[in-house]
Amino acid sequence: MLEGELYGWTSGLWLEELDSSFAEGEETGYDELWLDSGMPYVPQHVPYRSYMWSRSRYYISQFFQLSGALCDPRSRIHTGLRHKTIEECRQMIVERWQMVHGSALNAQAALLTLPTPPEATPDARLGFVGVGLQQEYGKWFSDQLTIPPTSSERRGVLLGPAGSSPMGLDLASFLEQLQNRGDDD
């Protein structure tokens, strides 16, 4: 899968060189490529499919990496995610999904913008690849996640926005509440 450039950084492939190798019958190790639909070069010999999601799989991969980090207790503790409540984490997933789904190229107009080779030039396009993730998936997915609470959530001390006091208390009330908890232990 190439991500919209002539050189694939993750694969180490030059698309034009690969296309030439295919034309010469060299063994390439690929039977087809999935290309970003905005690719500036149209392969003439390598069989390919246009991948109908902008920036290839970047947004989709980031969505699932964030989901994994939110469900991993170590990631929750050792990153800025520790400052988010479980509900804020769920909302982050829903919002991130909206961004992901917004990068889908699923309208008929997107099909019309697929690259076409110049006239009288062979085209090796096999078709296109669409991702079958619906917009409603984000909320459903978020509700299914098991997001571990942070230690402050387990103690019942939820932090507010940056600079605000926990649970809307002033500092003196907060310290008194902490002292009372210490006396109970």
C-alpha cells in the first residue's frame, strides 16, 4: 500500500521503478498494489487498486492506536491520557472516529476523480478498495471499550480542566477533604 507519493517510505518502493520492473517481467514480490486515490503517477504495468480513504490507512491506524492506548493501563498512567476521565476518553474516541470517517472517499464524486492514464496508454487498475466502516461505528465502538480508571478516578478525585480545582472545590476545602480521607485509613 503506497500513501500518495511516488516513493513509499514505509515500503521503500519507488513506484515508477516498480512499474518498469513489472514491464520487464522481473520478479517483484507484489501481485497488486493499493494506491492512494490522489496518486500523481498512474502505473501502466503494475496491477493496482485505488484505496478510497485519504492519506491511505493513516487515520484509521491512528484511531485504533488511540483506542489501544486508552484501554492499556500503562498507557493511561504514563501519558497525558491520565488527565482524562473515562467519559472524556469515550468522547475522544467518538470525535476521533468522526475525523476518520470524514477522510473516507465514499461519494460518487470521489470515483470520478480517480486518476486515469493518458489516452492510448494501458491502465493496470483492477478497481478500488473501499473501507466498510460506517459513521455510527464510532459511538458503538467507544461504548464497547474497557477503559481502566486512573488512580484519581478510583479515589474519587476527578481533576477538572487545566488550572481548575478538583470537583469545583477551593484549595482549602480540597485539602480538608484529603485530610479526612487520610484519617479514615
